[in-house]
Amino acid sequence: MRLLFDEHLSPKLVRRLADIFPGSAHVHGLGLRGSKDRSIWEVARANGFVLVSRDSDFEHLAMTLGAPPRVVLIRAQDGRTTVIEAVLRRRATDIESFGRDSNASLLILE
């Protein structure tokens, strides 16, 4: 499963999580810095990414448009990269299951 991290998350997550989510990317690495949410949504959809964000705008898109792409919304109070990495590692199995569920569009991690 490949994740696409939005610009509110560190690009370091791509490298740090490569062992469990190989082929993942960050919007900056795809030339999407400063892009509108809908543009990022379309890139994720067209390229088979699961979109990972802390931005509630993506929650709205997931609820309005449905999958694909699927959205993992992180609501951790502490937004440090190490904390986000720990949340994604701890919930990796849930994320993998979510990514295979054709009826799911949104997974909220707290």
C-alpha cells in the first residue's frame, strides 16, 4: 500500500515509513507544493495512493466524494513527526485493512 502525505505532514515520513509502506510519496516530492486539496485528491486517486492528512478538508472530500482515494485522517494532538510516525506504525495493520476495503473512504486515527 502506498501512502501520499499532504503538506501538513513532514516529507521525512516517506523515508521513515518505507519499510512498511514502500512506494509512498509526499506532495512536495510530486511537485504539488501549495496545490489545492482537490488537485491533491485527484493525484492520489489517479495513482492509487491512500491520502494521509491532518487536514479536515480531506475528511469532507472523503465523505462527499467517497473513495478512491481513501483518506487516513490523523487527529493526534501532538503533530511532531515522531508522534505521527508512531501512530502510523501502531495502526499499520488497520491502515492495510482499510486500504483493501472497497466500501471504506475514511479512517480516523486519534
